[in-house]
Amino acid sequence: MSQPNLHSWSEKDEPLRLQEMSKDKNDPDPKALACYGMLEAESGRMHLRFVSGRPVSQVTTDFLGWLCEQVQAQGKRVLVLIWDNASWHVSKQVKTWLSEHNRTVLHEAKNGKQGVRIIPCWLPTKSPWLNSIEPKWVHGKRAIVEPARLLTAGELRQRVCDYFACEQTDLLTQQLSS
């Protein structure tokens, strides 16, 4: 049995109220949005990319490539990546991409070209509290919720980017195999 789509809210010093939100079947907006994020440890700055569709391995590797560009623009050469065990993080395709990427960066370094190596650190299963980005997500969700209505996908993306003070970039898109 699935849980109803409930949101909770309350006025100051009032009891908690639950309100069921229903989505029109003809609404073209997605029911959920996927968002990849990186939290910079030193500055607390977030780098976010929303996904058009589902977070699959190819979208994950596209995000990693984009992250490397962001990190390299800051003059850094190593990205320590702390990740949970979501299937799109631990897939064979992603692990192969990471190995090939790091091998390419090391090879190019011998020729004087700089790149960003990625050191992946997978968290133990069911231990999100070990990832410092998780509390940021929780606070962000609470800050942008609208108790009286569902937000459109565009409104949601804008509120998330506004809350985390980051630029809204193009959506990551799943490439369909031909």
C-alpha cells in the first residue's frame, strides 16, 4: 500500500496540520525532480544540476564531467566525492567512467596538461548522516515548501537555486541509445 502525498505545516503555536496534495493527471510537469549536488567543504557552496528524467548512469557521468570543470576552474586538481550507494552512483558504467577519467587525467599530467582526479568514497549502506550534504538537503526542502499548493517544476528549481544561492544551469538529459 502506498503512502498518500501529504505535506505538513503549522502556524506558530498551532497544532501540526496535514494536507493531501493531488496532482492533475493531465499536468505535463513531472511528479518528481532529480537533482545532483556537490557541497564544497571549505566554503559551504552548493553546485547543483537538475535532471530531465531519471538519474541514470550516463547522466551521473555527465554530472561528474561538469563537476570536474567547476573544480578545475577553482584551480583544484582533486575532487573527493562522498556518495551513497544509489544504483546510478555505483553502476558498472559509472565505476568504469571514473577509472578511465582518472587514467586519462594521470596520462595527460605527464604531458603537462592539468585535469581533476576524482577520489570516490562510497558510504556504508543506510548511513546518510555521514554525508555532510544531507542536512543541507533537509533544510532546503523545508525552506522552499509551499503548504497550500504544489510547486511547478520551474518554480521548484528556481526556489532551490535561490535558497542555495547557485546559478540555475541547463538540465542534465538522458541520452537515448539508438
